Amino acid sequence: MSKENSNAAEDASSKPVDFIREIVARDVAEGTHGGRVQTRFPPEPNGYLHIGHAKSICLNFGIAQEFGGKCNLRFDDTNPSKEETEYVDSIKDDVRWLGFEWDQECYASDYFEQLYDWAEELIKQGLAYVDSGTLEEIREQRGTVNEPGTPSQYRDRSVEENLDLFRRMKAGEFPNGAHVLRAKIDMAAGNMSLRDPIMYRIMHTPHHRTGDKWCIYPMYDWAHGQSDSIEEVTHSICTLEFEIHRPLYDWYIAQLRIFPSRQYEFARLNLTYTVMSKRRLLELVQGKHVAGWDDPRMPTLAGIRRRGYTPEAIRNFCRTIGVTKYSGTTDLSVLENALRDDLNTRAERRMAVLDPLKVVITNYPEGESEELDAANHPADESFGTRKVPFGRELYIEREDFMEDPPKKFFRLGPGREVRLRYAYFVRCNEVIKDADGNVTELHCTYDPETKGGNAPDGRKVKATLHWVPVEQSIEAEVRLYDHLFRVENPSDVPEGGDFKDNLNPESLQIIDNAKLEPTLGNVNPGDKFQFERLGYFCVDKTSTAEKPVFNRAVTLKDTWQKVKSKG
RNA sequence: AGCCCGGUGGUGUAAUGGCAGCACAACGGAUUUUGAUUCCGUUAGUCUGGGUUCAAAUCCCGGCCGGGCUUCCA
């Protein structure tokens, strides 16, 4: 259960500017396109959206919102061999979940007819030709980054022949690979994308939206800019790797004399301990290294959502990282911190014991119990309180007891007194062990005077422990997640290595018998709580009333872990 | 190597010719019925060499380093 409220950090008053927003602001001020702002988010439906896309979504939709413009959702579906409807559905879900609504839902495939007509126009202008060379020939003739390419032998075909061939390509008269349509630009250009780029290839593959109407499909460069232009996109925002394509983007628009969309590029998001490429994410899914696209360890929006991340946290994260042209790598802790920040103010507190150690309160009357008041949020009374049953037998976290505690350990030990959260002070009198010497049970006494957690005589304790009653607690499965990769840069592998070699074998730890306070018995998938002293947890989609399942979204900051590891 | 783009504390960013600021991380302290939160403080930066200027992170030139491009992918 988390409280709905608007996050102050999202107020426009703290609106940061980046170089793209500066450009947009300037264009609006100068009245370019009548001050109209039109952006678009253009995913290819061949995979799930990830946190990197969130950066682009926040930028494109955010700019439209801030400048009174519109943002389209456009599927760049020009390669039917890799694209599926499953992906368009998940993409729409993810964009909406992030909190954005598009103006128009567009598909590059809706423009195939227009694109085809424009291609004929270019042919008629002598600016495009059909190349009948093989894939290998074309590749060889392209040259390298050092050497200019050489013109294809088909480069000077007549307009009539080109038109005839192109029409027959469209009509399905040729097999895959027999011909391509190329723009006639400059085979010696320093910019490789200008060396007579391919506009169409023959692909006898049904398309998820156009069926088998087409057997020629446009390439990215030919489809993308023209789609922008058709939608009268004013600011076409994409990532840095397309920067070198910009001259081609401009060239097509200039030759066609169509709406002059402009392209701007920013650095894509890189996160430590994370891989972001769709190819690699697909590999993780298909290789069953994770349980699917929405595995909570995945950086996909679906995974992150299932993990327990909120749209607000992700939007705040995107605001924090900014937008630049520098390709850096953001610490994963920045993302995690954004979640803590958000959930700290909104998540109700509960108690759960993950690794139970039984405690018997020897001076508490047998067979009795009572209900104690616990605050749902320590800093916000409006969250109210709940009752937590207390009795003679309890569970505490095994980690909260040490038989021979070091000086910096504040928690329970033989002869020590600590507070049980919202309950009483208890003192440990006896440590029960099994034959192997493992601690199986603690015998403690409680001080009835300290009910609620304060001592009338003013004495202090150094620690407050969370706990649950043995009798009334419920059992649950709790999944603890750690980084999917054990190194900051998973792609950094030695010669012959694979990024999967860097997978963290301990990225998922399943606890199937965690003990939860009884109020946690009635929850719904997606509900989020802070388990006090442990972290933020989210009810998984597989959770049932009989067997609740919680995912740990993120731990709390843990100073003790730091102290402990430093020795 | 050729072309394009970048380089500000450990990391991500702000300063757009005029006091180098913010966030995360780290470290120290205060408060605390979560070793959480909150609050205060500390450490730490303009890649490098030259030039222009009263004044350069910012403008110019060279170097160094990093990213991208050499798919009938997007």
C-alpha cells in the first residue's frame, strides 16, 4: 500500500534545462514552425523497453508537455523479420505506466505507400537507382573508413530501367537479395552513410501489420526522417549513434522538399552492473539466464516495475541524470537512491523476519497475547496505525543476535537489553543450542513497564529490533535480488569471453519461509512496503493469498554492513 | 587509419567571457523507538600545451584521451 501524492521534486519550478530544451525554447521564442513543438518516441517493436528508453521517453514526452506541444508514439516497424505484435503491446503498456500519453499512435508501416511514391520521385530525379549486385559486391564497393568506395556498375542505369525494375521489385517478381534501391549520393564521401545508401531491400516476409502486401521494405534512414516529416515532427530527438546519419536525414528531406524536421542527438544511458542492448537482453531471455523480459533483475521497464520501482522514481532519476552529448556511465546507486527517495515518503512500514530465530519471553504469561499499536509511517501521522500481536514466542532476525558480539555491534547478545519495535525492552538470559552448537532459541525476559518501547526510568537501549509473533505470523516467499552482473561493466570481457561470463550467480536468493506480521496477509500484486530495517518490498504478480510472494526492490542504506565489512 | 562527436571532483551534471555550484558516492558529526529517514559539516574538479582577452571551463589552434560510423539492423 503506498500513498498517492505528487512528488515535490517533480515540480516545474525545479525544471532543469539541457541543451535540447534550450534549442526547443529558442525555436519557440523565434517562432519557428509558428512556435509549434512536435516530438515523437520511435521504438522498433523488436524487444521490450528498458530504463534507457525511459530517458528518451521522459525527454520526448517531457518536452512536448513543457512547451505545449505534442508527442507521437511511433513504431519503427520496417523490418518484419524481427518485429512482433507482442512487443508493440508491451511498449504501449510501458509508456503509459511511466505516466505518458501519446498524441497519435503511428506506424512507419502506415507510410509505406507514401515512401514508395517518394522513392519513385527520387528515381525520376535521377537520385536513386536499382542495384543488382550481390550483398557481397555492394559491401566491397562501399569501401572502408579509410578508402573511398567505388561506383556500382548499375549506378548509371536509365530512369526508365530503374523505374521498371523498382516496380517489378514491388510486384514481387524477384527473390530476396536480387536487387536493392539505392540513393545516388557520393561513393567517396567520408561519411559512410552517404555512400549510396540502400533505401529498399526485397524481403518476402509477412509484416505484422501489412501482411503480405509488401515484399520490399524501406531501410531505417529512408523511413525514419520521412516519417518524421509526414508527422511534421519539429524536433526529432535520438541517440548519439545516429549523429553521423544526420546529413543523410537532411539530404532526403531536402531532395523531396518536404517538411523540414530536424534531428538532435543525445547520449544514451549507461548504467553500472547493467547491459542495455536489446540484443543482449534478448540473449538473457532466450538463454533462460533470467525468467523472462519482466524478470525483476532485468533493466526492462517491465522488470523494473515488477521489482517494485515506481514511475515517479524513474522520472526523477531521468531528471537527475540530465541530458548531454557525453557518453558516460551512471552509477546504479543513483537509480536505487531515486527509488528509496520516493518510497521513503510513500511506502507504509511493516515488520518481516527473513531469517527467523525464535525468542521465548520466559516471564510473559503462557497462552496470552496482546495487540500493540504500530505507526504505519514514522514521519507522517496521516498514514495511521495498525495493531501488531505480541506474545510469549517471537521471531527476530538471526543476524540481530551475536553470542560474542564485537564492540561496535549494538544488537542483542547474552545479558544485553534491546527494544523490540513498538513493543517492550527485552533482555537475553539464555542461549539454547542444538547438538552441533547452532543457536536455536533465545530465552529472554521482558520489562512490562516498557510497553510501547519507552522505559519510565529513562534507561536507554542501543538497538531496536524488528520482530513478528510466532503464533500469528504468516509465511511468505521473499525474493532477494542483487546486481545481475558482478562487475561494473559487464561488456568488458577478455578476448574470446562473453558478457554472460560476468553474470552474478547470486543475483537471486529465494527465501521460502519468511515470517511476516499478519497484516501482510491481505495484499495485492504491486503493493509496496518498507519492511523495517530491511528494505522496500513489492508484492509479486505470482503472489496468492495462500502463498504471498514479495520482491525486494531495494535495500535500505545499511551503515552496519559498512562498519562490519571494515572490521 | 578517414569522417563525426565529446572531455568540469570517484560518478552524473550546472555555470554559455566575470565568485566553479548541485546530486550520488565517500568520510565526520547531531537527532532518532528502523545502524533507515532528517539535519550539519569535510575531502575532492575545469584532459594537456599554446593563443585571443582586463578577465577563459566557456572563444581559436595543436596534442592526448574517450565514444560513434565501415548491417540488404534500428
